[in-house]
Amino acid sequence: MRLATIKLNGREVAGIVTEKGILPVERLNAAKGLAWAEDLLSMIRKQQVPGLTAWYNAGGREELETIPGLIPQGQVVYGPLYRNPKRIFGIGLNYRDHAGDIGSAPPSGFPGSFFKQADTLIGPGDAIKLPKLKEAVKTTAEAELGIILGKDCRDVEEDDWQSAIVGYTTILDMTEESILKGNEFLAGNPRYLTIVKNFPTFFSFGPELVTPDEVPDVTKLEIQSVHNGEIHAKNTVDHMIHQPPKLISLHSRIQGWFAGDVLSTGTPRAFHIGDGDQAECRISGPDGFTMRPLVNPVVDLKKHPEAE
């Protein structure tokens, strides 16, 4: 099953993805006398997604076609999957190729980890705004696989890691690389990540949450960094230095997880973005599997201060 958040009558509401468009959960509830949460973060925190997935797979998918109120795909306006998760957690240099891009060695022990603030968050189609700070002269975008945590938990075993998650999504994570490089970024010592990762609009996620039953082998997913429609870099999850089972388990033993936390697992390679560009994350897999791409335009606030 796939879920999304769409903009409807001035609100951001959860919907179920169908072949023809999006059915808002509120319309499913009204038609069937159900009581699913009608925004995605509440649904996750109430641990309702597995139950809704079971309903969908047991005949609900066909039933959705008979329920009035579908928003046709051509009329859908996506929002971010949700706003204000408790934590956004990123993994740096998780592919060896990316580490070489910034002249650093890949982490050899613990993963290179960092937090992002919730107010960096935007959704599909929203503008990535390059900082007007004069020292900020090279912003990069990074396409990544996102993992959404489905419950509050600690001490998750690696072989049980999927019990802690509720789905996957596409992510674009931005870095102000000129400040990062200009301040002696040393291998194993990313002391400036808080600054360079937390400008407004520096984290986009969505448009869809794909439940784990649609992704039988996450290691076979291919992540593509796409710049102005051209593939800049690509790699598969099985080439990550620290793969999802370890990332979920290890961090559960350190800070634990809250339902709705977002884990961004690292990029195959970053690309420099400028005013008027388009940044995109594509994720695909075997047997024709694809996620709906995440696409964001780029606006430079030095050139367009009125866009702030």
C-alpha cells in the first residue's frame, strides 16, 4: 500500500494511493463508517498503518475503486508526508563514492550521523531556497532512501528491524558544502554538520510512503540522484557501508526511536544546485518497482530575496 499527504481545501490530509489518484482517508471513513486517523503522522503514532495495510491487501484495494471522492492524479497537489516529526536523523558518507566526493574517508566504525531540525522540512514541488548568507556559495542536494519509524522503541535486534518501521520514502537532503569544506571537515570529525544541514528548506520528503510489504528486499533498491532531469549518480542499498538493519538497531540502542521519526540513509553522490535548477530523487527496484519521484525546484535567495 502507498499513502500520501495531499493539499485539499486549505488542509493537508492523508490519502491512499490508487491507480487513478488519491482517495482521502476522511472519505473512506465517511463511506464505510470507519475511524482511521485522517492525517498521516497521527495514523503512524496510533500504529494504524499495519491495520490499514491488512485491510487494503484483503480486498480494500478493490473496494477503494467504488468509494466516491477520489482526487484524480492530475489534480493532486502533494504536501510533505507530514510536518513536525520528533526527529529527523541523517547518515553521512554511507556510500564510499560519496565520501570521496568531499575528500573524506568513509566512516570505519560507527556511522556518520547527524540530526536535522523539523523546520527544515518541505514537500514535493516546494522550492529549495539557497541561503542568502554571503559565505554560502555551494549548496548540494542528495537523493536518499528514507525509512519511517512506526513505533516508540528501544533495543531493536537487527533481524527484527522491520518490526520498528512503517514504510519507505524518497528524500532530498541539502548541505551547504562551501561552509563544510571551508571549516576543516576532517574524516570522522564532521563538526560543522549542524550549521550546514539546517538552513530552511534543506530537507524534502514524500510524495509517497510505501509500506514494507511492497518492498520484499530493500537491499535491491536503486537510489538515483537526478539533476535537471539527468542521472548524476546511482547506487543500490546493498552497497551501503551501514545498511538499514544495522542503522535501525544501532540507533535504537543509543537514542531509541519515536513513531514518525525519519531516518535518511545516505546518498550515492551529491550534486551542486543553482538558481533555476531542479533536484530529484528516484528510487526503483526489481520487477518494475518504482516510487513516485520527489522533485523540487531551486531558488537562490541572493538573486531572489523576495522569495524568502
